[in-house]
Amino acid sequence: MLSRNMTKNVHFFIESHLSQWGKENLIAMDGTLGNGYDLEFLNNQKAISTIYGFDIQAQALENSKTRIGETEKCIYYIQDSHHHLECYIEGEIDLALFNLGYLPGADKSIVTRVDTTLEAIEKTIGKLSNGGMMVVMTYPGHEEGSKEHEAVKDYLSGLHKKNLSILQLNVNNVIKPCPNCFLIINQLYKI
Ligand SMILES: C[S@@+](CC[C@H](N)C(=O)[O-])C[C@H]1O[C@@H](n2cnc3c(N)ncnc32)[C@H](O)[C@@H]1O
């Protein structure tokens, strides 16, 4: 069900996309591991078999590993920036999730940055399989996050490609700037 909680909405959209798609053995990417909550969600999706998880902070990899523990899925924990994804992922990506910003409870100056974020988004879209989906969550409520949100919005709204459906979701009836979610689906549609 949809709610005011953007992470719940994101997980809801991903689950409904995966169940309608019906494809199995999916390759997923978590572009920002953080504390591993999104990874845990991906790990719980039956259709996913492999997950490439990125974060620049060792602490995030440790937190994520601890959260997941033993699993039957193949999870790669990669301490590198997501804009280097092609060094680790050879083939296509079925599902990518980028939850931007800083690691809650850690140094807030270590935060996703416009240039590397845009490069990673461009590269990930270029690797999306037919029917694949990318989700980007932005946080306009802090200075770097606001710049990043505007840059992501401008970049995505300029992508006039017939195979891409790009949707933006935010919660309208709140006063503070709230997280935004961009859904990018690689599926040919007729205009
Ligand atoms: C909002 S947190 C992610 C939340 C996480 N998905 C979760 O479920 O807990 C953002 C993370 O992005 C990481 N990060 C910042 N710049 C990055 C980059 N260039 N590549 C990969 N991760 C990055 C930060 O270290 C931080 O852990």
C-alpha cells in the first residue's frame, strides 16, 4: 500500500514491478548500501539472485553485512563509488536502487555528490535490461541534497528516449522538503 513514507513507497513499486514482470534470476544493484535496509529488502525478493552493493564507506559495508548475515543469494560488497560500476558489473542490470545522501548516524560530510551521482545514473540506465528498473531517491532537505535533487531532476527530464518511462514521486501534503523518488523503467512505449 502507498504511504507518506517514501522508502515504503519505493519498496512497494519495486515489488509490484517485479511481480508483474515475472522474470527470474534477476541481477540487482544497490548503489548506496548505507545501513543495509534497502539491501535487506532486495535480499528478500525471490526473483533476485545476485546483488552488487556499493558504498564508499567501510562502515556501510560492515553494517550491511551484519544486517544480512547468511543468505542464499550472491551478494558482492564493493567498497567503491557507484560511478565505477562497469569495473564490477559486466552484463545488464535488472533492478538498481540508489538511495542518495549521507549515512545516518555517521559523518554527514561524506555524502553523494552531483557529478559522480549523474555519471552513475547515466551508466546504470545504459545497462538496464529490457523491462529493467532503476530507482533514485533524492533528499532536497539538506544543502548538497537539494543541489543533487535539482541536478537529477534536470538530467532525467532531458532524457527524451522512447524506451524510457521516467516518473517522479513526492509527498505533496508536507511542509518540509521531503524525499523524492524517480522511477526509470526501460520499456519501449508508443507515443
Ligand atoms: C542514505 S545512505 C543509503 C541508505 C541505505 N540504502 C540503507 O538502506 O540504509 C547513502 C549512502 O551513500 C553512500 N555514498 C556516498 N557517496 C557514494 C558514492 N559515490 N558511491 C557509493 N556510495 C556512496 C554513503 O556512504 C551512505 O552510506
